[in-house]
Amino acid sequence: MPGSAEDPGEVRSLDADLVDVAPAPCADGAEVAGPTVADVMVSRPKTLPAGASVAAVRAVLADDHVVMVLLTEDGVLRGTLLRDDLPDTAPGAAAALPLSRLTGRTVAPAVPLADVHALLVRTGRRRLAVVDDEGRLLGLVCLKRRRTGYCTDAGVAERARSRRCAPETPAPPR
């Protein structure tokens, strides 16, 4: 089915959930000004290859800051996975792609941020993959846990640096 991991089909500039928030043109044909998805997206999100295993996805999702795993092939987004997409019964060696989906999880970079923010808050979601018309992954919209702002490239890099530099927590005594 188009939009699924098995058949990405046509990648629309707006995903099914976002059709109602497409930018409305002004009377003269110009789009309404304001921040867009491209203005807040993390431009270098972590990805896994489309052939990644369920075990590899589980390992990435072990980090509580990771909400959505992006599966790519040659720069094209092939699927997205949330924790709920992985049944406990899925074998670690199994391919993760058949469990993934695209529908409802992508957005075009030119969509107004206010519309996407309203959608995320209304639906309780915090991540959307940003793709172009050919399905190329451009970034990730990452609404912060408190829903007060968006993750930035600088913030993601700083968190990665601090985790590399942080002393290991000793194991609790037995």
C-alpha cells in the first residue's frame, strides 16, 4: 500500500494527517509568511540503514531521548519506527523495515510551523520526519518533551558531547 514501508509509493508534500494544514495561498498567490518546518528541523538526525534488524532498532530506542528511528536507503526515508511499533515477540534478528511505517509520520519542509505544532500537540506526537517530494530525508521535527520548543542541531550535539564526557555511573552494590 502506498505510504507503507513495503511500498513507499508517491511521497506527497504533506502526509495524510497534515493535508488539512497545508499552507493556504494568499489572494495574490503567495504563501503566508512565517516560520516553517525547515526553520526548526534537526538537519542531521540519527538514522539506521533500511536493512537494520529489530535488535538494532531496540538498541537505538534504549536511549530515552530517541522517540523515532528513521530507516533510510541512499538518503531516502524508507520507514519510521516508534517503540510501540516493535512487538515484544519480534525476533531481534528480524528485519525492522516491515514493522515500520511512513503514513502519518512525514511532513514537507515548507509547511507552516504553527500548523505542525498544533497537530503535534493535538495528537500527542513529538516527531515528524521531514522529506522532500522524492522522499529524501531532510531532517526531523523534534518537539521537546515539555512541548515548549524544538530540538536543535546544537542541542543534540551538546547532549552527545556531554554523554561521551560523563563519568560512568557505577553499578549498584549487590
